[in-house]
Amino acid sequence: MTPIAIVTGASSGIGAATARRLAAEGFHVVAAARRTDRLEALVKDITAAGGTATAVACDVTSDESVAELAAAVAELAGPLTLLVNNAGGARGLDPVETGSVADWQWMYDVNVLGTLRVTQALLPALVASGAGTVVVLSSTAGFIVYEGGGGYAAAKHAQTALAGTLRLELSGRPVRVIEIDPGMVKTDEFGLVRFGGDADKAQSVYAGVADPLVAEDIADCVAWCATRPHHVNVDRLVVRPLAQAAQHKVHRVL
């Protein structure tokens, strides 16, 4: 039977690229996100390319919605072998002194509690497959802080802690935990969400950066990690564009 892979936040960016790539790798992809119109278009694209996929509406901040995702997956034929916790995001670039509590709460709920909800709901099926993999899409902000990034870094630090703890707790069971930490990735929506729809601010982050990472680069990382022999666990993969030597060291041509 065809193995099943779930990708949260699959309606755009890294999630959509990962869904396409995993379908090309032979998985039946369950594309989960809130925007069903985009999911349906994604499934059509995957099908046209010769893959198979199912669209499932899911809000990772809702216990009920995540339970419905787990129920929908249980109805599919094939073992669930891969969960990609991709849903997440950032809001604002304010200092701690004036940061919005609502923005911080949203970032924690989507990045951390969203990963927790989905992982808890799907873990029994991943264990039952005998060869499960949980991928957590965190960020270099999960281990390095920067001015204005307190809320996002705090959420990603927590997400990183969740991944590491889960790996320890699953020791001896047939589920590996892989954390992928991208640096600068230029996607259509991440910056727009962070800056409340301000396209100029979103673009300014990448000003002068010749080749930032793109969604397909991260999808490639996910696919590579997930398709290693199951005894191989890539604990943490840190990936940045060549122009970004470190969080505060970015080569720009202006």
C-alpha cells in the first residue's frame, strides 16, 4: 500500500512545495490547511503530475479541527508514515518592550501548540506503521535570538524544545523525529503575514540578497530527510542561503 504523508500549512509556500515533492517521491499526500480552495488546486496539480493527494481542511489551533484531520486520515488506505509539521508563522517585528501580546499568543498557538495538537493526534498511527517519521519545521530563530524577533524566536525555541523532548520520549519506539531549521527563505506569504500585508516591508527583508532560499529548497530538505533508511535519524538540519553566514551576517549587493 502507498505510504501516507501529512503536510500541515500546505496551502502555500513551503507546505505546498513539500506536498508536491513528497507526492513525487511516492507518498499519498494529505494536504492540510484552512484555505480549502488552495488545497483543492494543489491536489489537482499533484494529480496532473501523476501523484495522489487528499485535501483536508484543518486549523491547527483547534482541537476539534485536528481531531477531524486524524479521523479523515484513518479512513485512507495505507500506513501513515510521515507527518510534516509545517504550519506556523510570524507576526510583527516589535521589540519586547512594545510587542503585542496578541501577536505573541498567536505565534505560540500556531507554531508550538499547533505542532503539539497535530503530533498528539497522529502519533498512534505513526507508531502503528512501524516506521513513522515526525518532521518539525522550526527555524534558525529556534536557537538564535535577534532584535525585534522576541515573540517568533520564543515560539521557535519552544518548538525546538518540543522536537528534542519528543525524540527522547520516543526512544525505543519506531518513530524518528527530525527538526529542520531554515534561515532566510523567500516565500509569497511569510513576510506579508509578519508585516500585516505591507508588501514593501516584506520585500525589504531580502533587499540585495541575490539568492535567498525558496520553498522548493526546504521541500528538498524534507524529502531527503524523510527518505533516508529508517534507522537514519537526521536530528537537526540547519539550512541557510550562501549569502547568510549567520543570523546577523547577510551579504547584500545594494
